Amino acid sequence: MAHLPLEIINLEKSFGTGFLNLKKVKPVKGISFEVKEGEIFGLLGPNGAGKTTTLKMITGLIFPDAGTISIFGKSSLSASSRKRIGFLPENPWFYEYLTAREFLKMTGGIFSIPSSEIRQRTDSLLERLGIAHAADTQMRKFSKGMLQRAGLAQAIINNPDFIILDEPLSGLDPIGRKDVRQLIIDLKKEGKTILFSSHILSDVEDVCDSVVILNSGLIKQKGRLSDLTATSAGTVEIQTQGPEMKLSDFPEKLRDSIQIESISRGTRLIFTEENANKNEILSFLIDAGQNIDKVFKHNRSLEDIFMENSSESKQQEN
Ligand SMILES: Nc1ncnc2c1ncn2[C@@H]1O[C@H](COP(=O)(O)OP(=O)(O)OP(=O)(O)O)[C@@H](O)[C@H]1O
Ligand SMILES: [Mg+2]
């Protein structure tokens, strides 16, 4: 059986800070998750949640205090697993006097890729990332978005099976974000596995297959995105046409669970399926002589899921 691209078990990391490093901060407090072959996996959470620390441990830049990381079934530190990974760090460091082409030649050289192949891959990557026009420009003249694209090209120059990107959308304008999201989807179509971090949940919703939501170094949610967002707690909106309705027209037991407002030719009702039965409400409306115009079911967004979790953890802390 093929090994998982990534399996993390009980990973922990703390840092010493302050005078003599005596004060400890613990950005990763024991997390476990796995990334399956061919999926786009989002490591999400607010600033300071522990995303970068986790990705640095996966890519071997820092060592965990406890826990295990395996990449394609091998230790994350083994040379063979390293070869199969591409990485875009959060703050990529560039030799700013190199041109984009020279930079990619240098990174390709680290992976001992033959120079003819580097040349060909460089051209196609710069084209694909929309910076072909600047291939021979020194990177100190690049804008932030161009640097981010050069960093992405660097992360995939070795044609890795498993691509790890720390905040690949940061610093990009809306078009740039769309391009990079498309690149991530295209890489998946080529059979790659992608793990990327983001603190902007809405940006990743239409891209990820699975997610982990981290907060304060702990996993708050994990699973397939479709399972997390499609939940019984979804919000339902019904629009009717007919005589204007007031809350007092509804049976008493429904009044606490629904919100209503009048719209141009009728009434809009909003409720969550957890609190009220959609079919019961629909039949009441029909009996009341209303014409059902529209019924929408809004899935929860990742933002909703995250907010629910952060308010729960605040309550626990208090
Ligand atoms: N080398 C370090 N020494 C001390 N503290 C650190 C170190 N690296 C990270 N931290 C702390 O660990 C916590 C998590 O940081 P991390 O960079 O992993 O968060 P993040 O989820 O990537 O956040 P962001 O969205 O801002 O990138 C922060 O409180 C940070 O200050
Ligand atoms: Mg980070």
C-alpha cells in the first residue's frame, strides 16, 4: 500500500523566550493529522495559531520536542523524503541581486536537476506564474506579488510530489490570489498533494479537500471540508410571495426560532435547521396562503466554524 504523503502524531513544540530563554511559549501543543495522496489540504487558523511552526517542523527546519512526522512513510529528515517535497516558506529569502531565472537555476541545482531540464522548467514555470516578462530582472526590483510568485516557482522547480506552501496567497491582489488558487488546483490535477496554510478562511474554501483548523496550538476542527461545512446546523432562507406576515402569525413554538422581514412582495424567513423543521415551516406557509418563491440552504462557512470554536474556547478559558 502506498504511504501517506504526511502523517503527524502528537507533535509538540515550545520555544524559550525572554531573559536566558527562561520563559516558555508553546505554539504547538500536541497535534495529529494526516494528509492523503492527491488532496489539497488547508492548515488554517488565525495569526499565531502555530501554522508556520508546524510547517517548519514538517520541512525539517526546526525539530519537534515530541511527536513523530512521517513523509511518504519515512522520517521527515530522510534525504529521500526531502527530495519529494517542495516548500514555500512564509518569508522566503531571496538573493536580491539574482534574476528570477538565476534564482531558479540555483534552486534547481540544489536538487541536482540537469541544467537543460532546469532551463525548460524555469521557462514554463515563469510563464505559468505570470512573471515570464521579468525572468531576467533582478529580484530586488520585484513587487511583493512578483516575489511571492518567484517563491512559488522555486517551490515546484524540482517537480515535487508533495508541495507545502506557507501562506501562498499573502501579499497578492485579488487577481494574484485567483491565479495562485488556480495553480494549486492545477497541481492537484497533475496528481500532486498540496498542504498550505492560510489565515484567511474564505480564501481557501473553494480549494481545499480537507482542513485542520488550529487555534493556540491545538486542533479545533479537522476533516473533509464538505463534512465540516454541510451540517445539520445549516441556515435556511425561505422567500414567499403573498400578504405580509408578522411573527405573531406563526405558531408560538416557531416564533423563537425564526427571523422574518418583509421583502418587496412577500416575506423572508431565516432559521437554522437545528432549531426549526424546514418542511413544517413550508407547509405552514402554504396553508397560510403564501406562495413559496425561493428556498435556499446556506452551508456553514469555515469562518462560521472557526468563530463557533473560538467562542467555545473563550468560554472554556473563562
Ligand atoms: N522562534 C520562536 N521563538 C519564540 N516564539 C516563537 C518562535 N516562533 C514562533 N513563536 C511563537 O509561536 C506562536 C505561533 O507562531 P506561528 O508563526 O507558528 O504562527 P502562525 O499560525 O504561522 O501565524 P501567522 O498567521 O501570523 O503566520 C506565536 O505566538 C509566535 O510568537
Ligand atoms: Mg505563519
